[in-house]
Amino acid sequence: MEKLLTQVDFIVVGAGVAGLRAAITLAEAGQVLVLTKQGITESATQYAQGGIAVALSDEDEISLHLQDTINAGDGIVNVDAAHVLVEEGPDRIQELIDWGTQFDRSGTRLTFTREAAHSRDRILHAHGDSTGREIGRALHAKATTLKNVTFSEYEFTAGLHMEAGRVCGVKLISSKGEMQTVTASAILLATGGAGHVYSNTTNPAVATADGVAMAFRAGAEISDMEFMQFHPTALYVKNAPRFLLSEALRGEGAVLRNAELHRFMSKYHEAGELAPRDVVARAIAHELEISRAKDPVVYLDLTHLKESHIRTRFPRIYQTCLDQNVDITVDMVPIRPAAHYLMGGVRTDLHGRSSLSGLYAAGETACTGVHGANRLASNSLLEGLVFGARAGLMMRHDKKEVQPPPPAQTQQSSQPGMSPATSKVEPFIQEIQQLMWSKVGIVRTRLGMTEAVQSLQSIADKLPPPTSRRTGEARNIHTAALLIARSALARLESRGAHYRTDYPAHDDAKLKKHSIVSEKGVKFV
């Protein structure tokens, strides 16, 4: 493998849809280094099943997509950001098609499906339920044709390098424990989400809130961290990772049944199984709570649907469940909710700029306010495309006004490879994850969140220093957990994915706003 560069024009941390789309735009203006802590293909993009939402069908309108996005966000969607998302979405999708993305078609026509809270069929999918993987493949293939784009895998970004109040580089720990700083005129954080702050998550193992945590430690504004979306339907099999069962299954007619095999969603919402995700997740949580079973689950039932259609439409889901001895065409599928998507993140403008000079963010790492308190299904891949491209353009524009920082010196870690602290950190990670699931999960209380904050603060001094990827991830998980818990404790209402039993209603007069969390506390703007 080639020696890592010490100075480039642009650094992109993360190779999901947002990072790759930004890199493609940046390549026209200078040397781009794309960093990943795992292999190139390991990102949340690869696991996105349901599809990508866009108003492209003859029966749809951009204004309808906008209204659905606003409605789902429960009162605090940044309308300007939502306009950008839905209006620029069609052009970004056409680019993907031009770059070889194979969306599913009926003959020559693109096929569109519907998911919860959408008023039209507007979800494009690829290979049935592998949409993210196909988009990631096409973007990576495009990026590799650009001579200015360099990929470096298995490099953990441990922090941001700053000089004179400006972010001008990143601090890396290689898989061998080598520590190095790479400088650039602009840095984009596209590290994905924070699912592994929780013990139950649909996210891949790389989703440890790295971008949000390192931006916070550098002094960047962080917004809306209380809004963690819990996906209602994750496959629940003991001693197996939680596996996302796409909302598209319910869009195709799957129904939810409780432990007694009775349908229950009509008790909670007039839209039944197609109610917004936060409603469905809370309904399932309640059914689990009142169940008399020792290890309660609810069930996703597809047995009334045509077997050949299910196997064709959802081949990846079908096979993954079959690998766990669950045949979704004949078996009731055991499910529980799981942490899925972080609506909050590094606070940015509509061009990816954070509150720190030189630092940008896009995709799930960023918070433009486009999702409000509850993301509309299948808007996440579109967000990565649209705002990844926008961030790339702004980084190019801003570069003209910045003198490139000097190359940094490489340093050898005093504890190369897997330091002894790495193995000792796992109990702390598990403690944080369990604490967040039980105290700052789907249903929250003042007492529970207060206990979570106190416990997290007591853990802080026990964490080992970040001398390896895993100890660095532990620190990031801890930082993000505190940001989520403190933000949730400060929002004295229920809204979207944030639900408190002690404040079950909206407080529009005081809190129809976005939160910003800092060391000093939480404010609403």
C-alpha cells in the first residue's frame, strides 16, 4: 500500500453516499483524500434497503414531496433545507442513472413504491432491497475514474487538527497503531450515524458517532441530538445482530401482530402499519411492555402475501432471515425496534459549512434541520446525495480564499496496534449502550435521563485514552451519548422521535425550535 499523503487539498472522512458524492465534486478542484476506518464498502449506505425518495413519477410533484417531509418532521423541519432536498433531488438521481446506477424498472420505466407517511409512490429501489449498495457501487465506480481522488482504508480519524482557530487537518490512527496528521484546506465529515450508542441498532458496527464527537470536542455547534429515530421493525433473534426489516415490507402489505397474534396498530394510529416511524416504534414498545411473555416480541406478518413477489422484491431480506431459520413467506417474523437514524448532528448551513472555519459535514453526520424531529422514510440517501454535492461545491469555492496549511509530521504511536486498553474498553461500551437503551430510548422520563447523565459523567474518567480505533470509538460513543441525553433532558416536551411520559405533548410556544448543545448547556434557537 502506498504511503499516506501528509498534505492534500481536501479531506473527506467517510465513503458513504455523502462522502463519495462530495469527493466527485471536489475532484475538479484539487487532490481529494477519502478516509475510511474500515473497508471502502462498509458504511450505512450499503445497508439502506427501502430505497431513495424522489418526485420523478408522472403522478408525483415536488411540492407533495416537500409537504410530506415537513409533515413527518413534526413542526421543526427547516423548510429551506427541505426545499433544497426535494428540488435538487431529481437532478442528483439523474446523475446516478447517467453514472450507471441500475434502479429497478418495469420495461424501460422506473418503478416507484410507497412507504409510510408518503402521499405518492416515489421510492426508487435497486435489486429489490439493495438500493444503498447499488448507489454506493455506482458512486465508488465513478470516483475511482477520477485521478484526483485517493482512497485510504483502515485509517481511524481520531480527531481534528486546528491552527489559529481553523480546522486544517485530521489526526489518524492506522490499523497498525501509527499516528499521523494530514493537513488540507477543508475537511468534510461524512462519518454516518450513531446507532452504536445504543445496545439495539440496525446500523453497521462503524456507526459510532465519530464525526459528531470529534466536531464537538473541537468546538463545533451540535444540534438536535435528542432526535434519534428508532426503526420499528428489526429482526429479533437471540445472539444475532439486529437486522433491519425495511418499511417497504409494510408498504407492500405486511402487518404487525402482538404476542397473541392480534393486529394492534389501529389502536394507535388511523394509518395503521403505515403510521410515522416514531408512532409505530412507540406502539410496539407498549405492546412489548404489556406482554406477559418472558422475552417478548411482536411479529411482522407477510404470510398472506404472494410468495414469489416477496422473494423477488426483497431477496436480501428473505435470504438473511432464512439464514436465521426464519422464512418470511411462511413464518411470523419476530421483531423489536432498534436505533436507526440520527436526525441531529454537526450543525451546518445549506452548503455543509459548520460553525468552525474549514470544517464541513454532510449526510447523517450533519444537521441542516431537513428532517426536523422525525425523518421521512427514504429521504436519507437523497440527503446524502444532495448535501454531499452542495458541500463539495462550497469547499471548492471557499478554497480560493484559504492558504493551504503546511504538511504535518508523522509520529509513531507509543502503543502500536491493539493496545492493552482496547480489550478493557468493551465493558464500558456495553454499559453505555445498555444505559442509553433503557434510560434514553424510545420512551423517556426525567428521572431516567437524569440518571443516564450522572452515570455517563461517572464513566468519563474511567475510559482509557484513545490510542487505538476501539478506544477512540469508545470515547466517541460516550461523547455522543452525553450529547443525546443532555439534549433530551432539556427538551421539556414530546416531539417526533423524542417522547417523554412526563411531557407527552408539544410545547410550540417555547420549543418549536432546534436545540444546540455545548459544554455550557443546551439552548433552543
